[in-house]
Amino acid sequence: MLDVDSKINSFLIKINTNNENEESSPDIQDKKIKEFVLYILVKYNRCDNQHGLSDEKIASGIINIWRCSAENAEKIRSYLDGMGLKYCQKRHEGSFVYDFLEFAFMQRYVCPEDSFLEDLQELTAIQRWYNTESIKLDLSYYEKYGKEEKWSEEIFEIHEQEHQEISKKAAKDIGAVTTKLLNSFSDQNSHDRFVKFIDVFFAEKSLQSVKTKYT
């Protein structure tokens, strides 16, 4: 699942990165805020984030986008709260999270008929497909061979190969939709920024995380 889809590779190759330094004065522009919100929706489009994002994930996203200090990240976060993010706060499992999709609707960054939203839903569907197929595969092996500790080395290898096939298909589809989503809202200058932390998207094992078992 950590293999980057060929379309992501093409996306990286055709983009020339630059080394601008945004640390001294974070550029808080409405356009950049919109790109940040849409990027966050793509990056955290996973079942475990369906209720919203924690303060820590928001801060991490800000620092990745603006490549700034924690102090400047707080300034940007305050700006977001002033735009209405604080009104998108919800309580989930004993802690507060923020619904970025609600915020995006609030700011008219997305609308119900937008292709961006359709692609976002497709990304969710792919991840759920992967999760479902993984569960079905594990259950079939359990029913056929019993608990894992009873499996032979050969069974383990075959099981792993089948998991990899499912993972490769999901990675390819997720990579294609992710590229489409990023291209839909970012211009060339934005590409230059996004490419610098696209590795963070995968380094967080966002694809692998969908292996979590949901009922």
C-alpha cells in the first residue's frame, strides 16, 4: 500500500519545486486557505476521521502547508476560527474535533453538485471497498484454516499475496483519484507547495491505515 501510483509519480515528475521560505511571514490569503481546506479534506478522507479532525491534525496540516513555526501556525489557526471553523466543533469520544467538510460548505468551497465532492465520495468508496475485501479475505482464511497460529508458512505467503493484490488495486485507484482531486483545486504555484509535502500524505501510511477493521 505504500507504493505510489504511477499517476502520482507522473504528477511529481512534471512539477518543478522551488525553495521559497514562508516561515518569517505566513501568507494568509483566502485562496490559500481554500486550498488548505480542500487539501485537508483529501488527506484525511478516511473512516477514522469521519467525525472531524483533532487540534493536533489541524496544526500538523497547517505546518505542512505553510512550512511555518508552531507560533505562526497558531496565528493561521486563529484566522480559521475567525472564519467560522470554531462553529464546526463537535464532541466525539470524549474530545473535540472539527468538521472540515461542514466548514467547506460554510465557506462555499464545495457545493453538493461539485465534481470535487463526487470525487471525494469516490475516494471514500474505494477505501471502504479495500477494507471490506480485506475483512472478507481474512474471514475466508479463518474459516478454511482456523486461527493464524495454526497456519503453515505456505498459507501465510499465499494469504499475504492475496492481500497485496487487493492493496495494489486500492493503491492504484486511490492514487488516481487523489491526483485528480489535487489537480482540481491547485494551480502551478500551488502544485509547487503541494509536491513538497505529498510524501507526508503517504508517509502517514494513509493508504495502509484503511486496513483497520470496521463493522
